[in-house]
Amino acid sequence: MADCQQAIGELDKQLGQASPQGSISWLPIRRCDSATRCGTLSVLITEIQGNSIKLPTHINDNKILNDVSFLKQRQPDRKVVLVTKDTNVRLKARGWRIDPQD
């Protein structure tokens, strides 16, 4: 539970005072020194078309994986990483060619 609260707090800090429109654009992650590229962060809000859904959506993990897969298709030039403490989700992600990190 502490890991989850820490992650939520870090997301809130990273998004800062971004407007709702700004939250869905790619914001630089402000954690590293300026010499290191740390990546970007965005709030993903998707409305997946019926034929894009790959996994059954009655399981929340599958909803997340479907959204990440959709993001990878929509943004093929970006490296998309799924960060989760959930081992089962990381295993499923690998099966769907999604880069998972703990």
C-alpha cells in the first residue's frame, strides 16, 4: 500500500499545476539532472474502438494492457513502458510485447 501511495504522490508532483489539457500532453519528467533524458509522462484517456480491444475487459488488468497496447499503436515512435508492482501484469505485458518495469 505504501508503494502505491508513493507512486500516486510522485505522479501528482510530476503533473504539478498542469492544466487538464496539459496533463494529456507529454510532460517532461523532472527527476534527473539536465544531462540525463528521463522521458515524458502523460495521463492516458482512451476510448478504444471495438476491434482494437485484444483482451476481455471484465478484468481490470486487461483494461490497462489494452490501453497501453492502444497507446503503442497510436504512438509508434515513442518508447512505451508499463510500470507496475504487479508481477502478473508484468508477465501478461511481456506476452503482448509491452515493456514492463517494476
